Amino acid sequence: MDFFYKRSGLIVAGLIFGVLTAVLAFAGNPANMAICAACFIRDVAGSLKLHSAEPVQYFRPEIVGMVVGAFLIAIATKEYRSTAGSSPMVRFALGFIMMIGALVFLGCPLRMVIRMAAGDLNAWIGLIGFVLGTGTGAFFLNKGFSLGREYDTGKAAGAVLTVVLTLLFILAISGLIAVAASEKGPGSMHAPWILALVVAIVIGALAQKTRLCFASGFRNAWLMRDFTMLLPIAGIFVIMLVYNIATGNFHLSTAGQPIAHSQQLWNILGLYAVGFAAVLAGGCPLRQMIMAGRGSSDAAVTFLGLLVGAAFAHNFGWAGAAAAAATDTTPAVAGGPALAGQVALVVCIVVLFIIAGVNIQKKKAVVVKQVPDTTASEA
Amino acid sequence: MIQVDARGLSCPEPLLRTKEVLDEYPNEVVQTIVSDVNARENVKNLGLRRRKDVEVKQEGQDFYITIK
């Protein structure tokens, strides 16, 4: 298990993650969206009728699986720890904002990498925003930004999200609650649920052991010129690139990419918001789910922010639309966010700066003191 | 010895605060206390990257990483 803490382990984990992603891609998940934390949380929100955008409603087993996988491996390796108390409502807001940004770009950072590996140049351009966003977050971290400590809480509290998601999934799959399920569009495209669940459980476990996080890879590069956490991301990219070339799914272009748009300013700003918020929140959307599985109620609250953000985005028209070519009966659609979405995203970015500025600790949160050196051996 | 209590702090604060202390006090022994394994690994690797001796001890659910 300690193997995954080493560089070689991180590369191997990335390759395994890439293979699992390719399995889901092959098995029927939407194009260039084998796994997307943001899109899939949005689809779950739709299935629970928190929004009514018909093409994107499906109770994605991947969301349940990733949280459950992290939970199970944490319990098995005695790393489960029930914690809470680090500015939960701020984290809710950060989750909300990450979702708004992701839905403007049409993907979380993981989907950004998957799209990049398919030749989607819109994602390569969006990467500029993500890098700048993580850099902005890193700037505030250096200034002393902190949301404070989380503390141990009752053991069961940290398992609530895992249990609730599992129960909801059982109710949904068995038809005991009437969840919505898209008949057309991305929500109708999915791998068989058992495969999706099992693959996601493995992914969740792997992500918990390797501390995989798309924000940390770039953030640590900004903070310390440390590129270690980019290794698993590179592994995923390489496998998906090979998969796409082998299956004829690689097309180098901005136009004609599935579930994407070429409004580049908004691709950049959308991922800028995601990168900035992810650094302030201590992890990207996928990492938040993993931390929630590990027992963090703060990360669970961030997950709720993501879920509610998805509902708002589709209820109020803030999400970006996919570009579409003209057909016999319909004109071409440029896609991207409508004015409401543009305004919402800009407001979100302003709010991020406020959150960042207000939470700079004048006295650093950590206690630093001189103590007798009890580790020194006797002369 | 300088002790950095980074328990309960979000990634990457334990790493950052340790790095700041290591930079400010290059000749001191620095001991960081963290409360999760990811922070433990991040701080441990920081010490190893700086070619220091790193010792990790677990007390309860917390980890004490001593960097010499």
C-alpha cells in the first residue's frame, strides 16, 4: 500500500486510473466524459429532480462508487477519521462555485484532461484558466489563507454521506423512488450500472491512497516547483490518448468536439474559477468526494455545495450549452454560457477573491513553538 | 526543536507551514504534527526532498514527523 506514496506508485496509479477511465468510455459513458465529477454530480442532481434539464438526469453510480471506495479503503487501512469544523459554509460556497465554473466550461479538471487526450483544443485552452486559477489560490495560501482546523467528531458522523448516497442509490436502482432518467442526451449515455459502480469503487480506493487531486498537481508546482502530483494526471492522459487514437476518437480541433464549446473566454474563466476555488477548498471536486468518504464532514458539505450549484446552474440557465453543428432543421449553436451564466460566473469569481481575502490569517493558524528536542540521543 | 502543530489543517497548509519553518530555521530540528496520512506523506516527502533525516511516529491518530 505504501507503494502508492512513491513517485513510481503515483505513475502506476495514474496508468491504472487511465485504464479504468477507458473501460467506462468503452462501456458507454458519454463521449469525452468517461468520468467527470462535476457533470456526474449534476446528473445525480437531475435524477433527484433538483433540476429538470431533461438531457442530463441520471443517478450516476460513479458518484456513489467513488465515495464508497474511499470509505472502504479508509476503514480497511485504519485511515478513516470523522472530522468537521473548518468553515463549513464557506466550503459549501466553494463547492457551489466550483460547479458553476465547471458547468460553464462543461467539465471538471478530470474531464478537462480526458478532453485534452481526445484532441479537444478547447480543453487545452481552458487549461490556461485552470493553471492561472490554481496560481491565484496558491498566491493566497502564501499570504496565509486558511479556513481553520477541522476537529475529530463522533465516529458515525463522517460516514453519513457515504451511507446516504448508498441508500439513495439502492432506492434509485430498485425503483423504490422514482428518479428521473434521461432518454436522450448525455444522461442517457452510461455504462452498465454494475460495471460503473465497481470501477468507481476501485477508483475511489486508489484516489484515497494516492491523494489524487487535479488541483494539487498544479498548485504544488506554483508553490514549490514540485511536479510530483502531476504524475498520476500524466498517466491518465497517456492512457486516454492511446485509447482515443486506437478507437478513432482523437480529433485535433476546436470545432465539432462532443459536449464542448469554443467560447474560449468562458472556457478559461470557467476553469479559472474551478482552479481557484479548488485550491481554497483543499481539493478538486473529485478529491472532495474522496475526502468525504474518508470521513470529512467538511468535504461532505463541499459535495452538497457542488450538488446545489448544479441544480442552480440548470434551473437558472447558468450552465454552458454544448456547441452543435447546423442540421437540416436547426441552425448551428455556438454554445457556451448565456448572459445569465456569464454574470453568475463573474460574480462567483469576485466572491472567490472576497473569500480568499477575508480568510487570510494574520497570525498563522498553525502553532509554532520551541520545544525541548526529545528526539536527540544522549551524548 | 521547533514544533509545528498542523493538525486538522487542509491540504497543503501542513506542508506549506513546515516549509516556511524549514526555510526560516534551516539549522533547527523541525517537528510537524498532522492528523491525516496524506499530510504525513506530503511533509515526509518535503523533508526527504531536502535530503534531511525524517522520522515518523504515530501517537493515537496523529503523526509526528521529525525533520533533522
